[in-house]
Amino acid sequence: MKKINKSLFAFTLFLGFSFLNAQETKMLTLDEAIEMGIKNSKNLKIDQAKISQATADLLEAKNRKLPDFNLSGSYLRLTNANVDLKFLNPTSGNKTPSPSSALIGQANLSLPLYAGGRIKYGIQSAEYLMEASKLKNENNQQAVTYNIAQAYNNLFKANQAIKVLEENLSASAKRDETFLKLENNGLLARNDRLKANLQTSNIELQLLEAQNNYSIATINMDLLIGLKENTILQVDPNYISEQKDLNFVDYYLTQAQQNRKDLQSLAMQRKAAELGTKSAKAEYLPSIALTGGYVAADVPKVLTVYNAVNVGLGIKYNLGNLWKKNSGYIKSQAIEEELAANNELLDDQIKLEVSRDYQNLNFSNQKIKVYQKAQEQAAENFRITKNKYDNGLSNITDLLDADAANTSAEVNIVNAQADAALAYRKLLQTSGILIKN
């Protein structure tokens, strides 16, 4: 039975090593993650498709100022055609021909000269809307960048928690071995040894939770940046030291007004809406076009026409506009009012977001200082308690409580540093400067 168990253990170990070797391991910095994430973002690919649509709309608007040139040709078979040519002298005795076919060809050219400004306004409006689409894409890049930073932050926190807990679990396991020897020698009560074992088990549970969080964060990051979901990621230990000096809140408010792409995109939409109103107003004006044409016809035995060229001006005016309400103009005005209200709402939202994220960053930095002080206190408390315990001046419960508090303080300070780094990037995002142009 022992041989079977050993063989089974060896086989399981072999499978474990084979699985680990099959997984790819990649060292990943935050900047690399952002670059890969932007490249593989499905949301940004949708934005690119929308930019292509806006570009096509611009081309369509520009095409309206170009001439239209149409060619048409017809070949007709005639059955028992009755042709009565009035200009023939009926007393001449000539028989009226009866053609069996007819061939007709036409070419028509139309060049718009004046359309009340609708063509010009349409082109300018399409340009503004295309620029708005590009700005939306840049704004979404800021959002994607922050989402990747958030995912990287979760990955970093889970990784650092694993390191801290593994170190504490190793120390706790060694302490359990020492306590077991003391118990066997009658120098420690079994109850105290079991208390120590219970704390080791608690650390194991915390480690399992951290490892589970790390696995989930890894899968999330792999999917975000376009890697295989079983790729093992190693985080950059210098990630939490990337925060720079903090400016005054007015600086970030100014940056947001100058750099927020959603605000700039809305400004482009408002300009396009203004042109839409002008274009709708131009519906009351006539359209003038230069026209030209060429006609050729061949009806055997009856008629042959060549080089029939015509040039002229065409005027089109819808008299119904004199008594009909211009619904397009009313609708365009409503769109302008809606966009203006959205602009005011976005201005307020930006002020709130920047101020909130500035306060959150200050709060995160203050938490670091508090946790650093708490960690120093916890480490000193554990040192003193252990010294007392070694000299018989403190019990096992005090020692284990001091050890747990020290472990918790170590995890808290790492989490606080990571959260501060993320809060800094959140402030940059709401200020519109997370991605450097």
C-alpha cells in the first residue's frame, strides 16, 4: 500500500510540474500592459469602425458638390409602328415608313452652383462629426488605460499579499515545530500549541484567498491585454513608486478643461449642430445647377439625330416651403439646446470628478502614513511581546495576537501604497492627462 501511495504521489507531482511547464510566464510592467490593452481593446476597435463611418459620411458630403454625369442607352423593338410624319406632303404619294426598331442614347451632366449653403454646411458638419468620433476614441483610450491600471493594481495587491503571507506562514510553521517539541518535552501545554496551530491554519486560509484573487486577477488581465488566459504574469515591484509630486487642485481642473476629450468631442458636436440648423434654414432657398446633355437617336427609315447638345441652367424651388413648417429647423434647434445643456452638465461633472479624485488621492496618501506608523508599532509590539513570552512574562495568546496584528499591518501598508498609485492614475484620467500626447 505504501508503494502504491508513493507511486501515486510521484505521478501527481509529475502532472503538476508538466502543467506548470505548459503555462507561459511573462514579466509585465504597467506600461506594457497599457500598450497591449489599447492594441487589443474590443471597445476601441468599435470606435475605429465608427471613425470609418464618419469618414464615409464626410466623403458623401463632399461628393454632393461634384457634378453628376449619367449615361443611358436604349434599344427598342417596335411592332407595327404607326408613324405619321405631318411635315410630309400627303399628295406626294410617298408611303410612310414603318420602323421595327429604335436606338436612343443620352448623356446628362448636372453641376450644382448654389444650394443655399446646404452643401457647404453639410461638409463642415461632417468634418466636425468625424473629429468628434476621433475625440471619443481618445477619451475611451483614457478609460481603457485606467481599467488596465485598475486590473494591474488588483494583480499587484494579490501578488504582494501572497509574498507577505507566505513569509508569515513559513515563520508560523517553524514556530509550530518548536512548540511541538516543547510540548513533547512537557514544557508547553497542548492547548497553547493548538492555539498556535489554529493561527497557522488561519494564515493558510488567508493565503488561499490571496492566491485565488491572484488567479482571477491574472485571467482578467490576460483577457484585457490579449494574452492566453493561462499566461502567468509577474508584476513590476516598482509599480507603487510611480506617483509624482501632487499639484494644487486648480491645476488639475485647468488640465481637465483643456484636455478632456469628451468635452472637446461635445464641442465638435455642438458646432455640427449649429451648421445643421443653418442647413435646415437654407431649405427656404432655391437650388441652381448648371445642366448639359447630349442626345443621339436612330429610328431606321424615319429619324436620325446626332450631336444634339444642350446647355442651360436648372432652378428648383419647393413652393410648399411657403406654407409648411420647417420641422428640420425646429429639430436642429432642439438638438442645439440639448447639447448646450449636456455641456453644462459635463462641466459640473468634471469639477466634481476632479475634486473627488483629488481628495481621494490625498486620503490614500494619508492612509499610507497611518499604516506605516501602525506597521512600525505592530512590529515593535510583536518584538516586545515575543521577548516577554521567551522570558515567561507573557502568554501564548498575547504572542499570537501580536503576530496576527503584525501580519495584518504588513498587508495593509502594501494595499494602501497600491491604492494610492491607482488613485493618482484616476486623478490623471479625470484630468484628461493619463495618456501623454
